[in-house]
Amino acid sequence: MSFLRNAGSLAITSVVAIPIGFLTNVILARYLGPEEMGHYSVLQRFTTIAFVLCLLGIPSASIYRLRKTKIDARVVLSTSLSIVLCSSSVVTMILLGVGEWLSASALGSPPQLAYRVALLLIPAQATGQTMMAMSRALDRFALGNGYLLSVWIGSFVALSLGLIVFDFELVGALTLLSAVHLASTTYISVRVLAITGSRLRTSLRDVAETTRYGLKSQAQVVLTHLHENVDVLILAALLDAPDQVAFYAIATSIVNRVRILPASIANAFLPHVAGLDRGAAGELAARASRHSFVWIFSIALTAALATPIVIPLAYGERFQDVVRLILILLPATVFLSTSGLLARYFMAINHQGVVIRTQSCSTALNVALNLALIPKLGIDGAALTSLLSYAAELTLITAAFRRCSGIPVRRLFLLERGDWLDYRLRITSYWRRLNRPGSD
């Protein structure tokens, strides 16, 4: 398994995803309008938290069991699928039963039909994420990349046709999104089964062992997604203003695109480092962290300079408030990208407790600050809360990494002489190949 190859393939996929995601958001904002865009964003964030709850940490457990303990791939896959399909079905049925109460009390009262359609995203995404984790554990990163691209490109094409050509509204947009996720999940499921073989088998012992490891990482995964998405849900509950929720959701969606590139490094990091000893894992984590930090800082700085010009042109003057929110949130996404990679290190060495404690503190701070600042400052309060809570999270997990690995903090953020030489050698090598006779 080549870490650089896998990280590079994910990075290329991420570069493709950034403009696609941006254009998809522009179409949603312009053709749904601020109010329906607000409902769309709340339902999407809500189903994201719900499907993460269904995962029970199974994607991480699949990678760990296949890479670290060398369990047969068919056993890992069948066990993981059994757990995720069961949990997602149960959660979806429960949410369907409490839909009216939940919509009115916590989700800003979206149309009930839109709520029910959005629930289809839960089993589709839960199964898709499990299959993507299996593809990475099998060192078939291209397959996982294909799944992501099919979701992103499929969503863009479907929503463009539905909203622009056929004049769909909120329910139609959510129906198209659910259909794309179901189709993409079917695609990757068929491909993974072709690799592992269709004769799947499991046992209660395998279910117990997978669940035991998965639940250790589940708390961390849930807290991460809760930290990233709870602000939109609190805004929907406290503010009777779907348009304001839409502004904030657009801003967070844009800054999340900024961290797609470092996230690709983090996603390639876990399967690779799971097979290393602790010392080697710490060194690789430090190296990946400083490269990721430099890249995300550079991207965020470029985005900050471009935002005041690009956002009004793309979204229109109605969405001018998005500019201010993005400028507040960009530093937060730099913090989040680095802490996310360090969290993968602790998962790889089976020290999820460190991440859980860090995430618990930062998420509790996030919720408390949101409840205090949103009534006073509205969406600006939510943005400031994200900035402060992500800074706290990075501080805590960096200190924990220093204690666990013994590696100085500066090595997580500052490129070293060897890194610069490596960049120089790679650029020189590429330049020589480009200018080699016959390269045209």
C-alpha cells in the first residue's frame, strides 16, 4: 500500500470535487431561493448526523480488522454490512415515526414530505460509507474515489436538470439527491462484492468483535459530525429565519470544500498507518500534518482574497452576508483539518479515548457558545463559535499528540529542510520529464 499514491489519488479527486460542489450550491441557492435552501440545508445536515449514528464506527473497524488483524475480507464485509443495514433501518423507522414532532421542535418546520424523502439518505449514505471504507481497506482507493465522484457529479447533473429544466422545488431536489446516493451506493457495492466474492459469511463472534472496536471510534465520529453540523440545527431551532440558516449553510459548505484536499491526506493516512508501529506512525503523522497544514493555509488565504469578489457574482446580492461568514470560518477550517488528521493517528494506534475526550470538550464548548451567542448575534454568533471551538479542539489534540509521541509541536506545522528538498526534487524531476526530447 502506497501512502503517497493513495493520498495523491484522493487529492486529484478532491480538486475535481471543489468546483462541482461550488456550482451545485450556486444552483441550489439561485433556484430554490433562501427559504427553501434553508430547509434543504437543515434536512441534509440532520440526515448526515443520523446516518453517522447508524455507522457505529463500522467503517473504521473494517479498515482496522482487515489491515491490522488480517481477517478474511468476506467476513469483514458481511459483518459490517449486516450491522449497518440493521442499524440504519431501525433509525430510519424511528425518525419516520417522530417526524412531525421533530420537524416542528428542532428542524424549523420543513414540509413533512420533504422530511420523509430526506430520510432515504440515511441507509443509502450509511451503506455507501461502509463500502467505501472496505475499498480503502482493500487498497482500491480508485474505487472509493469513483463512488465519491459519482455522488458529486451525479448530484450536480441531477439537480441542474431538475431545478433549471424541470422547475423542481424542495421535495424534488431531495428526491433527486436521494436517487443519486442510492445509485452510487449500488455501484460501489457491486464492485466491492466483485473483489471479495459474493459468498459472504459472518458469525455472532465477528459481529461482537467488530462492534466492540467500532463503538470505540463511534463516539469520536459522532462527536466530529455533531461538532461540524450542530450549529445549523441550533440555528434552525432558535431562529425563525430559514434564509439566515441558508446563508450560514452556504458559508460552511464552501469552507468545507476548502478542506477537501487535506481531508484526502487524512483519509489515505488511516489505512496506511494502521499497519505501522507507534514510532513510525507518529513520524508519519507529523509529516502528513505539516504538509497538510501548509496546503490548507495557502488554500484558505487564497479563498479569503477571492471570496468578496466571487460570492456576489456567483450567488447574487441576496447572499452578500455569506462573504462575512466565510471570512470568519476560514481560519476555523484550517484548525479542523489539522485536528482531523491527528485524530486518525490516535484511531490507528487504538487510542480512541484521547479523541473522544478532545471531541467531547470541544463539542460541549461549541453547543454552549452557540446557545449563548446565536440569540444575540445570529449567524455571526454561530461562525464565531465554530472558530473558537475548533481552535480549542486543535490545542487539546496537539497537546495529546505531543505527550503520546514525544514529537515537538513545531514539527506538526512547520516544513523541515528535508520537506523542502523533497519538493525541490519532485519539481525538478517533473520539469526534466516535461522537457525530455520526445515528451511532446
